[in-house]
Amino acid sequence: MHRLRKYLMAYRLALSKALVYRTNLLLGAINVLIWFGTLILLYRSLGGAIGGYSTAELVTYILGTSLLAATLFTNVMDQMADEIVEGDLVNYLLRPINYFYYWIARGAAVRSVLLVIAFGEIVLLSLTVSDDVLLQTNPMVLLQTAVLCLGSLAMITCFDFIAAALSFWTERGFGPRWLFMICTRFLSGAALPIALMPHWAQTIFYATPFPSLIASPVESYLGHLSPSTFLLTLLTQWSWIAVSLIVLTVLWRKGTKSYVAYGS
Amino acid sequence: MGVKRYIRLFRQAAVNRFALYAASRADLVTFIFGKLLRLGFFVILAVSLFNHTNTIVGYSEGQVLMLFAMMNMIDMLTQALWYRGMYNIKDWIRRGKFDMFLVQPVSPLFKTAAMQLDLFDFITLPVGIAYIIVAWTMLPTQPTLLMAISAAVLFLFSIVIAFSINLCMASVAFWTTENESAWALYRDSVYVARFPIEIFPNGFRAFFTFVIPVLAIVSFPAKTLMGLASPHVLLWGAIIAFAWLALGLTLWRAGLRHYTSASG
């Protein structure tokens, strides 16, 4: 418990920082509303089921992706990358603090704020399209979804660290981080169920780890995963997490060994 | 004389930016790949939906692709020409770097907007043009010469509107430097502006066409090209463009007067 205290403090500090700029938070929330609200309007305008998805399933899919996307996609990796590039990482390396746990605590603070806001948004969106919202009541399906959501959280945390670690070798590493961001937002199935895409696109999307972030938990919530498909999905997700952890470990070890920071 | 000097400065800025980008090949490759990936995603989105339906609120596949292509082109030019500089102004103000802009014998607006060219978007410009050509060939009715000329004029108005909205947002940085979510809001609005505006409720559509005209940016030129615009669209385009330009310049001047320097 004593060892945890410093990370709890990091959580509390990050929480207060996140709450300082409330207008920024509000605008961020409106952002999510605009993008996902538009997708809901787009799918409702189709006027019926497409590709085996009813309008209610499509709307619920987008509500689910909005909740996950709002919580998972933060700018944590940019802040870490800045610390690496600007030499602030040294301050952490010299202290009795684990940099990863520290940033997991900070990320958790930001995500808890975003989760609360996202819930509010989902309620708001659900009220406007209440006739097209599916409420999942099967406890087994909800449990499966929760397990996959935890995997998504573990996965995005690894991705954030990997994207930030690339800054050890590039001046800013903004390009690779931006590419990561594009991949997480567009290849994860956050805007459209991957099953609706042409087969060649599905093959490409499923060859990447990104559908495990968003599409898998949301499809699970809709009850689209049979027990065997769920196990396969879970196995795929955690295999990608294992690969990410290996990549992260290698990058971090090499990066910290070659790290040079200049004082001012 | 003055214009020649600005052209020379603009050319020098382009050379400097290119040298900067060429120095980081990782950024160059990942940025271009990311931009193409994002463009490709929206094509996949349209193709996926039209695999399951013939029209979206009355728009054919070619028309929807034209909306996407038009938005892509406007967004590309916005990003390439001034977006980065206007986005970065908050950092320059925060760090006192903006003081340097004021003491130089160049318009601070020109220095802010035009000296941070984003060459990645220039590099992907041919793809954007090809996208428009493909969408053009897929239109159900080929545009007449008059429609094409009107659309070209409205395209220029759209560029002015986009510039003016960005100028307003950049000017806000003189009062608050924590406006990142406002920029993200603009980005997401730009994303949704590529969808047929008929999917939005009437009030929302009118507000975001005539008051905050992000929907007009795409719909005016694209719908003119498709022969779906009202006869007064050119007049509306001109009024909105000049009103927003006047607002942007007024806010910018007010911001400059409010600026008190932050350099230490």
C-alpha cells in the first residue's frame, strides 16, 4: 500500500489537472457528440437493415464505439513523447518511481474523467434515438464484453507507450504517433462495423491489432460473438497485447540505453 | 514591391519547411502513409455502405464520393497552406515567440499563417485531384460548363470561409492558449461536413450552413457541381465568405491589441 501511494498521488494530480480546463473538456465532449452523432444520423438515414445489421444494431454499435473511443483515445502518448524529447524523462529515471506505473496512473485519471463525460453523452444520444438503442441484458454477454474492454485498455496503454518510445530515435516522433492515431481511429472499426466492409478490406483490417480495440468489445455487446468466437477473439486480443509488450520492452530498453538528454 | 517581397518570403518558407521535413524521413513516410490511409478509409466507408444500399438520402455513390473528394481537397489545401501556423500560434504566444513576429517588417498574420506550410499535404495533392476526377466520372449527370465554373467560384469561397474560421480560432489564442479542443472540434466538423447535409435535422443544418458554415464549405461547391444547389448559392457563398473574413480580421486585430507579450 505504501508503494502504491505515490501512484495514487499521480492519479490525484492528473485528475485535478484534467479538471482545470473545463471548457477544453466540454469542447472535447462536443467533439465526440458531433462525430458519433453524425454517424448515427447517417446510419438512421439508410432507412433499414444493411448487411445483417438492423438500424438499432448500427446505432447501438456507434454508441458503444463512442464510449470506448472517448475513453481509450487520449493524448497521453504525446505528453510522454514530449517528456522524452525535452529531457524531462531524466527526472523520473533518477527517482524511486516506475515511469510506466506513473503514466498508467495519470492515464487512468484522464480516462476516468473522459469515461464519466462519455456516459453522459451516451445517455444524451440514447435519449434522442431511444427507439434504436439495444440494451444488452444477458449477464454472460456483458461479462464477455467487460473482459474484452479490459483487454482494449491494456492494448491502448501498450500502444501509447510504444508510440511515445519512438521519440527516443526521432526528433519529435510526431509522424509515427500521428500514424498510430489514424490507425487506432480508423482501423479499429470505430466508425463502421468491419463486417459491412468489402472482403478485401476486412482481410486487411483483421490483419492488424486495431479491431481488438473497439470492434471486438462492441460486437460482443451486441451478442454477435458465439462462445467459441469469443474465445478466439480474446485469444487474438491478448496475443496482440503480448506482442505489443515484447515490442515495448525491446524499444524501451534500447531507448533508455541510448538516451541522451541535455540540461539547460 | 510589397507583394513581390511576400512571394519571396513564401517561397523561402516553403524551401525551409521542405528542408525540415526532409531531415526526418520517418515523419515524412508516416505522415504521407497516414494521410493516404485516412483518405482510403472514407472511400471504404462509402463503398461499404453502397454495397448494401443504392442511395443515401437520395445521393448516388458517385455523388457521395464527390462530397468526400471535395472535402478532402479543401481540407488538404487548408492543411497545406495555413492550418499548422494558425494552430501553433498558441504555443508561440505561451512561449513569447510571437513577440518576434511583431518586431519583424512583415505582417504578423502572414507570418503566422503562411510560414508553416505543411508539405505533406502538397505531396498528397495529386491523389486528391485524382479522387475528384474519379468521383466526377461517377456522377449520374455530367456537369455543364456553367455548373463547373460556378462550382470553382464556390470552391474559392469555401477556401476563404475555411481560412476565416481558422483565423477566428487562431485569434482566440490571444485570450486563452488552452483551445486545443476547439481545433479538434473544427477537425471533427470538417470530417462530418463530407456527409450529405440532408442527414442532419433542419435547424442543425441551417445553423452549420449559414451561421458557423462548416457544412457550406463542402455542400455549396459539391452540390453546384451535381446540379443540386439553389439558384442563389453563389450569392450566399459570397455573403458568408466575406462576412466570415471580416469577422476573422476583426478578431485578429482585437487579439493583437489585447496581446501583452509573455516572453521572459
